[in-house]
Amino acid sequence: MNENLKKYAPVFLRLSLAVVFALFGYQKLSVPEQTRAEIQLLLDIGLGSAAAINYYLGLIELIIAFGFVLGAFIGYLAPLAAFLLFGFFSSFMWKYGLNTDPTLFRDIGLLGGALSLWLTGSGIFSFDNWRSKSVDEVATLSQ
């Protein structure tokens, strides 16, 4: 039974990461003052720069979430997600050092999930899978 379900693993990983990134992006865009203050604190920058970074990070996170739901462009979006998570992790480490903050270690788990998705691909029920089948069919028809 486990072998039959393995093909669904990337789908579950994709959808769960999509929920997390959608919530991250929504939170940045709906309550910008909270994350803007965190960005100012971490990067020691002005209000305008922090607001712009917050806005664009929120948009990027929503784009990643949408791509994960569709299973589209996982080869690009999963490394981008991993890069963002590594950036968040490293900025916290830079400012506060290694501590026992659970959110710090949550980001490590999410980073592992994003890298795993990048390595395994989007799985079945995805735009990438449909696109690769279409390309294969066109290649066979042209021969």
C-alpha cells in the first residue's frame, strides 16, 4: 500500500507548503505594520524601505503559494521558496544568534520541505506533469 501512495507525496508536500506561504503572504499584506516593524528591526533600515520589502515579499510568497497549488514551475518556485526561508533564518541568526525560538526551527523544517519538493518535482495532478506529458506527446508525433 505504501508504494501506491508514494506518488502522492509531492502533492501533499506542495499543498501544505502552499498553505504556509499563502498565510505568510496574506499576513504581510493584511497586517503590514507587524512585519514591517520586524523587517526594520532585523535589517536596521528606514520605514519606507521596510514597507517596500514587506510588500514585495508578501507578493512573492503569494505567487509561490499559487504556483505550489497548481504545481506549476516547481523547478523555479521551490528553490525561490528555499532561498526566502534561508534568508529569514539567516537574518534571525544574524540578529539574535542561535536560540530556542520555535519559529526559527519551523523555518528549517519548511526549508527542508521546499528543497525536497525541488528534488522530487511537483508530482501527479500538477501543471508541470501535464506540461511534460504534452511535450512528450508532441515529440512523439513529430517523429
